[in-house]
Amino acid sequence: MNHLTVVGNLVADPELRFTKTGKAVANFTIAVNRRIRNAEGMWQDGDVMYLRSVAWNISAQNVAESLRKGDRVIATGEMTVTEFEGKDGTKRTSPELRVTEIGASLWRATVTVNRPNSGADF
């Protein structure tokens, strides 16, 4: 498996939906900026990578309830490839981070942790 950890900002509020079988799924995109030094030795933003991400089950519900557009997050998960049909009917693929752990970055923010009684075994 190819695990990846990224630090970036959410580009929009996570979208929560439920499958036909009742499983929660949250889709969101993380913008990851590369920091580089310019010719004068000053730090500046480099290229931005937009990483489509998905969380499932209780994690999906917690992401949708806790995180908003612009929040800086640290996410880890498995890189996968999602196949879909394009508008023109051709088969397409897209890389996606299947998130196993995610949380708010405390670099420039504070959070209050709330542990709801979800009934899940940890």
C-alpha cells in the first residue's frame, strides 16, 4: 500500500452523503502548497496541488461536522485511483486520497476536542 501524509487547506466545506446501504462518505479537496526559497533566499509559495480526498463512516461524519473551507488539516491515507465516465462518455481516472486519519493543524489555530459517544470500538 502507498500511504501518504499531506498538510494543506480545505478548498471547500466537506460534502457529506450516504450510500444506499447507509454508509457515510465525505468528499473534500485539500490544497497542498509547496514552499520554496526564491533567488533572494526568501520563502514563497510554489506550485499548488489539489488532492481529491474521501473519508468513510464515522470519520466522514466527524470531518463534515468539524472542518470547514480554509481550515488547515493534516491528513494521512492511501492513494487510490478512482475510475469514472466523463461527460463525453470516455472512461477517465483520477487520483484520490482515501483518508484514514485527519485532524486540524495547530500551526495557526486552536481546537477543542469533543469525543462523542459513537458506540464504535477503537
